[in-house]
Amino acid sequence: MLPSKFVSRTVVLALIAAGVSVAAVLPTAVVQDMAGEQERAAKADPLDLAARQVGTWDVAATFAGMPEDKGTSVVRLVGGHWAVEDYKGSYAGEPYEGAGIFGFDTEKQKYVGVWAGAGDTRLSVTESVFDEATQTLTHEEQPMDLGEGPIPVIGKLKFVDADHLVFTMQKKGAEPDADPIMHLRYSRKQ
């Protein structure tokens, strides 16, 4: 018998689909471990923020007063709770692409993410907090050089509704009504 960590969800789903009781064919410890994993996942990410981002999105992007650029973001779910994003569009009229991963880190008890984009030689690593009242995820970004030397910035992702997200980035300490450095509006395609 394989240890519980080797029993795939696919095997379990196939057994259930065939009408076989999972408890009848797997050792009790395996069934309990799987139930415990599901319970831990539910507690770790009760708001399911990664899954809410899954889909294909049209993106309208504005950067520091430049004309609006367009892009497409495709987000899929890996492992049931990691959102993996593939972005393709333009920045200042030039082709741009980037990729990111976002989810809830059960050890840190925080939402974490990474982003790698064309033209950037650093990996952006973030830890975020979610404000349920405003439906906004906020993180402090590593200092960015925007032509005036490195400055700390704050990123915010607002879940407007099931089909719209808004991401903004501002200088840390900027007035709330100040124009953002970056403003991305996501509209769900599918």
C-alpha cells in the first residue's frame, strides 16, 4: 500500500466516480489524512482568493500618466490554491509579458506572491494582507526605481465583483487620492 502522500486526488476521484467507497479501499489513516488536508486547506484560505482570479481577463493598463495599454491575463489554479498568471500585453507601446504565482502560505499564514516581468531583472516577492470589508489585498513592494532612485511602493488588488479586479500601485506614503504609478483594470472574458 502506498503512503497517503502518494495517493493522488485523481485516483480518489476515479474511485468515487466508479461508485467505490474510498473508505473501503484506503486505510483509515489515509482517509483521515486526506480529510485533515482538506480541512487545513479550508482554514488556510477561507476566502479562496486564488480561485477567484481564475479565468481569462482583458486588462486595460495605465502607467504613470502614459497612454492606456491593453493586455490579456490567463490565470489557472495549481494544486487547488495557487493562482498562476500568464500576462501578455504592451507597456509604452512595446510588447510586454510577465508571469506570477499567488496563494496562501500556510506556514507564514499570509498571502504570498511572486512576479517576473519582461525588462525587470529582479523577482518581485510579496506578502499581502486581505481586508474583507473592502475586498482589497494589500502588499508592500520591494523598492522600485522609477527614474528618481529606488522608492518603496504599495500594491493593492481590489476584488470589485466576480468579473472585475483593479490593481493599483502607489508610492508608499502617497495621498490616497494621488494618481497611481500603475493602474490595471481586469474584466473577465470567460
